[in-house]
Amino acid sequence: MKLIECQSQENWDKFVFNQKPNQFLETWQWGKLQEAYGEKVRFFIFTKKDFTEEKFNINEIVAASLIITKKIPGGFFYFYSPRGPLFSSDITKAEEKECQQKIKELAKKEKVLFWRIEPTTENYFLNWSWRKSINLQPAQTLFLNLKMTEEELLKSMHQKTRYNINLALKKGVTVTLGQKEEALDFLQLMQTTGERDSFRIHPLAYYKHLVSFDSNLINFFIARYQNKILAAGIFVFSGDTVTYLHGASSNEDRNVMAPFLLQWTVIKKARDLGYDYYDFFGIDEKKWPGVTRFKEGFGGEKISYPGTMDVVFQPLWYNMYTLLRRLRRI
């Protein structure tokens, strides 16, 4: 088994986009977006044999993982793989163990205490030394199958959702692709939404980075009513899936149901462009009851992930780190 840092976007995406449905958080473009924000990002592949970029063979790849190296107090670091690592469908238990050993060897060289992972299935890591951590990405989401016709999509929705979409149309709400200069409006809406729905938001500089990143990965849509921006969303167009990453709405004119038309417009656009899935990216009836009801109104299939877990390399230092982390939250 070899652990190799991949240098080719074409080769990397061949493996990542072979996973169904696709996980945009493990794509080359997402890694580069994070790198532009100041993160240290690398793309590692676990291969059965010696590997060259020129003679790429996807059948020799058993796993791959985008790894972000994060610094923590004491001169230590940890690895973070958002929604990863990703595995080939035919990986063996022996190969899985070899993957663990290879990443452990790398971690030792780089003073890494643990590897924070977010696997998409529980089929792996059962024999690994890991501990459950606070979820960073949503542990449950909702996938909409875009292979249906528009009529079938509408029929699969809750009746009230269909009603609200039609109401927004009758009221004259319009949805357009946002422009970079309108980023400030989105930031203001995010603050309003976070305060209203009681959830933590990223630093505003991060949202600004997303909407201004020069890439076809991110699209920014705005819903207007009477020349006022009432709702906006950041959407990721990647592989076979469009993902509703971040959304915000105003406290004004909520009766015109702008967020419903915003979602429906992007869903239709994703379908027309040939995407297979629409990922609402996060539901939780306890933490976000209102947002969850809103998303569930569009139909779709609930998908659950194992959540965030830490593969621990240095237990003593890791215990000290988690204690400090807990004290800071108190």
C-alpha cells in the first residue's frame, strides 16, 4: 500500500466523482476554495501499487481523502477530512488496516494528534481506534431525486409547499443569479437568519469568500419582491449533485413566501442542467425544527451519516486537547 499526494485535479476527480452520490466537500475545487481562504489542504490517495499521475488507474485506488491540517495549542496539529475519507466499493479489511497504518505514519512525522473524519457509511473504521466528536457537518440530510419530471417533483411535495410556491409566483417574487457586489446583502440576511433561528453562523468573511470565489462550483441566487431582497442562498454545483449549502431570509414580507420559490427555482435549474440529485445538506428536528420542516416539505429521501469521529494517534495529548475544548465551551 502506498500513500501518495495527488497533484492532478483530473485524476483526483475521477475517483471522487465515481462515488454516488458525489461529496463536494472532498472535491478538488472545494479543497482549492478552502486553500484560498488560508487553510493547508492536501489530496491523498491510498493505492495498491506504485502510482504515477501519467498512468492513472482508478482500479488501483482503494481510498482517497482531502486532508486539511489544523493547528492546535502546544505546537500540535490534527487532520480534518470533511465528509471523508472515500473508499472504493471493493476495499478489503486488510487494505483498510493498511490505510490506517499509512496515515498514522504520516501523522507521527507531522506532530498530528488525531484525524477528524466524517465517513459516509459505518461499513468502515469498525476496527479503528476512534472516538465520537461533535458533528461538524450535518449528520442527516435530505436528497431529492432529480430524475423525476417537474410534475412528479411537485406531486411529491407537501401540499402546503406547492401552495407557497404558487403564492410567491402570484405575488411577483422573482429569483435571479446573484452578483458578487450583492454579497453584502447576503451577509446582512445571514445575520438576521442566525439571530431569528438561533443557530451559529460562520464569520461573515467566510460567506463573502464563498460568493466571490472565482469558480463554477459556487452559485449564489437571490429572491426579490418589490425591489427588496427577501431570500438568498449559496448552492454548490458539483459532480451529479447540487447542494443547498447556506440560506438566509429577511424578516420582512414573509407572507410572500420567497424562500419557497428560491428553492424551487434552483431545483428546476439543477434538473434542467442534468444533475441527478439535490441535497438539502442538513436536517435536525431538535436543533433546527423550522428549517427542517421547510426542507422536508419539498419531499426527498432522508440520508443519515455516522457523524464526526476522531481517529486518535496520541491518546494522552488528545485527552488534554478535548478537556481544554470542553472548558472553552462552558
